[in-house]
Amino acid sequence: MWHLSAAASAAVFFHAVTAARVEVELHGHRDPNQPADKLVPVTVCEDDTIWDKVMASPDMNGIRAIPWKEITESISGYLEQERILAEAWEKEIESLKAEIKKKKETEASVELNQEQIQHLISQSLETPESFVSLQNARSSGCGKPGREPRLSSGAYYTTLKKMPDLAKTLLSTGEYKTVKKDFIDWCKDLLEVGDEDEMTNYCGQLCVELADVAQGISDQHSNSVPSTIVLDKKLAERRAELLALRVRQEQCTRSKDNIDNFHEYLDKLDADIKIRHKAVREAERELVEAQWALDGLQKQLTQQKNELGNTLSALEGTQQEVMEAKEALGGLEKDIDVIMKQISKARTLLEKLHEELTNMKKAKEVILEIKKYVSATTLKMGYYVDMAVRDPVRSIGLVEETKVWDYFREDVSTDQCALRFKLQLMDFHAYCTGPAMSAFEKIKHIVDLTPLCQVGDENEIGQEEVASVQHRINLLTEDLRNVQSWLDPFRGTHMTKSQEKEKVGSGEPEGLRHIQGVFSQGNFYTAYLADWKWSQGKFHGLLASVNNSVQELETKLATAVATDKDLTDNLERLGTEQLAAQKKLKAASAQGRTRTRKDRRW
């Protein structure tokens, strides 16, 4: 009865396992817009009906009636549409990339170099109403009261007033532009600001304000690289759409492969069932025909025996021929009775063996039907995982073909972001150890603020932060690749597609290996499905026992058929001999009566 419980278990699970669209979380959730008892349908290749056609009914008639042609045409049509759309989008993407490249190559304003900026600053400082000379500006701290030489209080503001006219001459044509940070840095370098703060040396603040003036003029007249924001956005959107399309294509192709394999597997099982059923039908027909032939022979012998009895009762005379004929018939009757008893026993054994063999072969058919249930169940379990686990992963862009390290650096220390961080760190460290610490030392007797700048060694900090970022990148890429590995249905099984095909060919249900990685800890898998694994599960031992029993019964049945045929042939031969003896007896009896009449006339 093991096969009945297996079928029941498979059928129950077949109904229990359900899946839903990618947009809806699974694990028991239902579409809020649908009736409470209606599950969200599974979409295969954007066609809701395919899944229903493949898995609508778990009974054998439903599985056998799957409209494979309709399913194949629907999938092929979908893949062809996606192929055409992909080609169109690929052309559009190439066109957008070319347009973006062309715009970015348009001539733009050149950034002022250090010499040009410092010359512009020197011009604004060296006017009579200003600081007169660069050295005066440096020595006076750009007008810091109490520092020599003493200059007009308006020198600071005069320098700022001179900058617009000077800057316009250089920047109004749009040939050049300024970068504010570079302007400030090169200005401080020119005025030798050093580590002094803004209140000790006014030159630092003057550089900032001069940079503001120059930047304002530069922004009005400079030619930036033409904006490609709209095109970049459209390109990103089209790339995302193409990626989603590729994901759909891959998913549909995998679905097609799974369904094709399932179809092929079911056809193979059906072919085996047809072969076995045909063999049973032919064996039954041969047995019945043999029984009919034997029944006809038995009727014929019985009729001959009755006719012989009538003949014997009417016989007269003691002629030698009559006596010999009677004796021969008597011996034949005994032989026939013995043969018929032997045939009856052989026939009983033959019918018993045939019944047992028929039952065994029917059990083998049931086994094949159960394998259909198991394969259909594992196929649905595989789709459950695909829709609930793998498809959401693909939807966020992590597909089988993704190379994770294409998006990360194996050595981030040379990236622009790392260099910018180190530059910021250098400025922070220099300020803290210079101007800030000097200011804190002056008020240390009141409040000690020096801990605010005890940041440690600059190089050690830089190396530590880069190492932290690299460590996090390594962890993320490892996690991403681990997630990506679960897109492979053979994940965790050490199995390949060719190895799976070999095991299916050896008798393992189709699709069993696709679900092992996810369901291997579940009781249904460990207590039942795992026993279908080739060379490991106990079910194959049971199937081998069935095959051995069938072979033994077939051998016994062949022997019984041969014995029955020999006995039937002997019976037929004795019947022929009996008929010949009966004719001989009638002839002897007729000859005896003729002689008796002659004797009476004499």
C-alpha cells in the first residue's frame, strides 16, 4: 500500500503548494482585490493561463490532458515579441549613448590655472588705493590693525572693488572659468597666510571674498559642458527596462525548459505505461484464446466419449478386433482423464500466475502515475521558490549574469572618493593641529578645549578608514554573490544539469533536484521526497523488488504456459487417437454383425 500513501501525500502537497506574482508577497498572502478564497495567479511568460493549463488539476486525467501545443505556442510567441523589443531598445540605447557623447565633447570653458589666478589677485592688491604692493598685503595681514606697515582702512574694501573689473576682462568671453576652491587655496598661498586664523590674519577672509566675486562673474559667462541630465535619465530608464526585459526573457526561457522537460518526462512515463498495458492486454488475450481452445477440445472429447459409450453399449460379439478396439479405447480414456486432470491443475496455476503478474504490472503502472504526481509537485515547488525568492532578486537587478565586482573596486584607495576624503582629512588635521590648537592654548587656563582636536595621526586615520570601507565592500560583495548563487536551482546540491538528466534517466522523478537546496530541511522532503533520489532513496529498492518479482513471475508464467501447451498437445493427440480407435471399433463391430447374420443363415 506504500504507493497509495505516496500518491495521497503527493496529491495533498500538490494542492497545498501555491505561488503568486512577483509584486505580491507570498507565504500565505492573497490579493486584497480578489475574493478571500481566490489566490493570486502565477504568471509564466506573462501569460496567466499557462500555469493553469499545466497545473490546473492534480489528477492523472488532468495531467494527461495538458494542451502542450497551446502552451508552446504562447511561450514561443512571447519570446519572439521580447526579442523584437530588445533589439529596438538596444538600438535606442546606442543612439542615446552617441548623443550623450557628442554633447559631452562640446567645447567648454577652460579652468584658470594657478598663475592666472595669482596674477589677477596681485593686480587687485597693487593699486594705489589698495595695499600698493603684494608685500605690504602680506606684512600687514591684509589690513590687520597693529601690524606694519600702516595702511588705509579702506585698502581691504578697495581690493574687493577692483576685482570685478579685472575679472571681467579675463572671464567675460567665456573662454575661461574659475573653480572657487582652487582660487582660495592659490590666493592663500600667494599671501602666505600659513596657519594663522582669520582674526590674526585678514588675508584668509579676503581670499574667500575675492573668490566669491570671481566665481560670480565666471558663472555668468563660462560655458559648461552641455547638460545631458535628461538624456542620461532616459538612458538609465531604457537600460533598466532592457535589464528587466532580459530578466523576463531568462525567466521565460527557464520556465520553457522546465515545462519542456516536464512534458518530455510525462511522455516517457506515458509511453512506458502504454507498453506495459499493451503487454498485459496481449497476455490476457493469449490466455483467454488458449482457454477457449482448450474448452473446445474438452467439449469435443466429451462428445466423443459420450458417443463411444453409446457405441460400446450397443456392441455385440467377441471378435478379436472388437476386443482389441475396446481395450485400446479404455486405455485412451484413462490417459485422457489423467491429462485433463493435469491440464486442470496447470490451468489453475497458470491463471494464478497470470493474475499475480497482472497485479504486479498494474502496480508498476501506479508507480509511474505516482512519479507523475511527484514530478508535478516538485515542478510546482520549484516555481514557488522561483516566484517568491528568485524573481524579486532578479527584479532589483541582481541576475545570473551580473558580475558583482563590476560595480565595486578591489582597491578603493585609489578612487576619487578616497582621494577627496584624504584631502578633507588633511585640511581638518592641519586646521586642528594649527590654528585651532593655537586658539585653544590661549584659553587653556580657563577651559581646556584641546581634546576637540586630539584626532590621532593623519596617515593612520586615512589607512584605517580606507581599510574599513574596503572591508565593508568585501563583505557586501560576498553577501551579494551568496544571494546571487541562490538563483541557481541546483544551489547546495553539487549537481549539474547533465548529472540531473542522468539520474532522471535512471528513474529519478523530473525536478527533484531543483528543490533540494530550499526544501531539504522540510519534513516533506526529508521524510518522503528524498527517498526518490537515485541510488540513495529507499523507493528505488522497492521498485527494483517489483521489477525482480515481475521477472520471476514472467519466468514462472512462461514455464507454466509451456507445460500447459505440452499437456494440451498431448490431449489433442490422444483425442485424435481416440477418434481413430472409435472408428476402428465401429468398423470391427459392423464386421462382427455381418458375420453373425451369415452364421444364422447357415
